[in-house]
Amino acid sequence: MPRPLLILVLLVTHVAHAGDPAVQAAREWRKTQGTSILEEFVEYLALPNVAADLPAIEKNAAYMAVELEKRGVQVEIWQHEAVTPVVYGRLDAPGATRTLGFYLHYDGQPVDPTQWSSSPWTPTLYDGSIEDGARRISFPAANESIDSDWRIYARSAGDDKAPFTAILAALDALQHAGVTRTSNLVFFFEGEEEAGSVHLGDYMRQHRKQLKVDGWLIMDGPVHQSRRPQLVFGVRGYTGMDITVYGATRYLHSGHYGNWAPNPAQMLAQLLASMKNSNGDILVSGYFDSVNPLGDPEREALGRLPDTDADLRRELGLQQTEGSGASLAERLLLPSLNIRGMESARVGSAARNIIPVRAEASLDMRLVAGNNPSDMMALVEAHIREQGFHIVRVEPNNATRLKHPKIAKVIRQHGYPAARTPLDSEFARQVISATRRVTGEELVILPAAGGSLPLYLFNDILKAPVIMVPIANHDDNQHAPDENLRLANLWYGIDLLAGLFTMQE
């Protein structure tokens, strides 16, 4: 964002919440206690949190439980045998008639330390973005000034430990200022999201009564690319498949057998090319038939979104994008079909003059409201059959090979549907109003995000609406080396949570 526009946004935001006691309390608290807040954040980030490392995950859960209990939260740790634990907490407010649920995940993606500029488990402060040539600096001592453009680099800095630190600071700020919360609070913190949330539904079913709330706020993901605060009212679902096609039973010399023996790499390339045209339009019959149409509020929200596509194309080095000029936001409201990886024999200096015996591809499908994961995979399989392939689920034997000219082994992946909360619902109205108390009118209202989360579980099992309230910077290198959080986004998270904790009905 250009500096003058950023200053204008900050001025509008300041005017909007100048008279709000909750937000004023948060601003004053982080102004006077900023170094202490950063110290807590650093201590938390220093705990390794890869979901597959159960002992490390349990240490994270124990840390969170202790910090919540310090704030008067009634805490329980739920854990099935050999499964990452859930940290549950409840904090009631006198006279409150509404209960808000806050979900976040505290596990992170695996790391390759050799690809990081500093250790992923040693939080490091820089005076800006490393990509822009920022310098490593020391963390500030007590009473030293803090620049909101500084960034902390560590695994899970942006995805998804920052909201927990913001929750603690917001609770501290309101308590210190004597500001009363308007809602009971339920905290539901998961340690398996990056591993697929395999047991999330089981925890929900087992503890359905304790998780009964009026609405869920999901503290995950980044704000808008324009750096403007963002509310997200839905996510895409997810499913996928692995496809393997076959040639001869052994590698063949390309000189002796080329132009005679079928090449599975060529066959797979032709099959995949038949699924999408050069403009990115999906050619699988019926792929868009089950999409639920947008309502008027969603269409109006799309029309108000800031246009950042040109900036993104420059940043990403893309001369053109798919969809005949449709915006990124519009494309995210359609189901996608993506080749996430391909493999056949070797390339470059490792290549040999052979005809491969097989070729493999992994596909993912991002789903929107109305799409059923099983039905969408069935459509793709029907398309594969239309291209002349016989589908199998296991490695084909010789009898199968001799019977069918083209064989594709298709292995379906786990899937789940999309979730979307209507923009004109009462819960949506309350959250939008509370966020505007904090930020002014400079909000980005996104009907659905491009990423996937199993938010349908909150709708289907817990029977409550869901809204995502992200706080991380859009360029936080989520899931990648040099993951980071811009301090301005942590400060925003503290202000936002103070506003949500005092949200009016």
C-alpha cells in the first residue's frame, strides 16, 4: 500500500474508535506493555509445533493452558490416545446472554532449517521484510519504542500463533482498564490442523455441549493484500485424487521401441490437457452444475472489493491470468481443478533414453458451496473414462493390461465440503459492526476465501455460524521458509479482539 494511503487508513481508523473504551484500552495496553507482549510471543514461538511431533505439541498445549488460567479462564485439555490435544477454555461475563466461540490452531507446518534466513524455532526480529533487504535487529528493551513495520520471523508467526498472543493481550487490556466483556467466551484450540484435522469432528461430537455457542470466530489466515482489515464468510472445500497411467511392464529403449510402444507420460499429459483449456476453463462435464449461486449481499460485497489484481500480477511475474479477465475474488467462488504435481522417469542430467513405465499426477479440487466432494471426484472419473481409460483402484495385473489399451489407477483423497455464512445474517451484522468500531469503514468483506478449512464441521456438528477474522499480513510466507508476522498486524489483532469481546447484540 502506498504510504499516503496507509496513513489515510490509519487516520480513518483512529477517528472511528477514538471514543470506544475497549479499543482505547487495547491501544493503551500495547503502547505501555508492548515489549512484554513481544516477550510472551517470542516464548510461545520458540516451542516447536509440528503436528507429527506429539511431545512437542503437548508442550504447546500445556503452555497455552497455563497462560489462559492466569487470565481466569477455566481450562481443560482434551486428548484421545496418541492424538494431538485440544485446549478448551471458558470465560463467562456477568449478565451475558451470548456466547462467542474462538477457534485457532497451534500446530505448524514442517520446516527445512537450511532454507531459512534464521532458525525457525529461534524467533528473530527484522526491521522490515527480508525480501526488501531488511536488517536483523535486537528485540526492544522495556520502554524502548517499537516500530509497527518490524517483523518477527519464526515458524507459525503468521499461521497461526499470533491470535493466541493477541487474545491474551486483549484480555489483559480490558481487565486492566475495567472494561466489561459483553459475551461469554469459549476457546477451542486445535493441534492437528496442518495434518488435516483428522480428529476435529470426533472432539466436537464428544464435547458438543461444552462447544455450544451462538457463533464461531476463526482466527486464521491473512488480511487482504491491500493490508486492509478483512472478514471472510466462507472457505472452499477440498478433495483430490492421484492418477497413474501405465505403459510397458519394463523400461524400453527409446530408439528400439519409440513410435511403437505407448508412452505413459504422453498419455497422462494428453489426459490432463483434456480437463482444462488454455484459458483455464474446466472442461469436465457438469463440473459447475452444483454451485450455489451468490445472493445479492455477496454480489454487492464483491463489487466493493479493492482491485489489487494488477499489483499481484506484477508481484508474481504473471503477464496474464486464467478466466478471461475475471478477478481473483470471482475465480475463488468457483470450484478449481489443479495439478499439484507430476512425475514420470527422470529429467535433466538424470534423464535416460527410455520410454517410462508409468506416469503419475496428483490433483486437488477446491470446492464451493453446493459441491459434494464424492460427486465432484465422480465427475472427474467420468471424464477420464470418456478419454478411453479403464479405471482401477490397485496396480493392474497382466491380464488387465492385455484387456484394456489405456489404464488409469485413480486413488481418491479425503474430502470435505465448503462452508459459507450469509452476509445478511444477524451474527454477520454483529461481527461487521464490531470490526468497524475498531477499524472504521475500511473493511474488506470477502464472501469466501480461496483456501480450504473443515469449517463445515462447525455448521454440521455444532450447528453454529462461522466467520473468519484473520489478522496476519498477506505476505507472511505462510507454510514456507521465513514465515513472519508484521507487528502492525499483531497490534491490529489485539485491538480487534478487544472490540469483539465487547461486541454489541
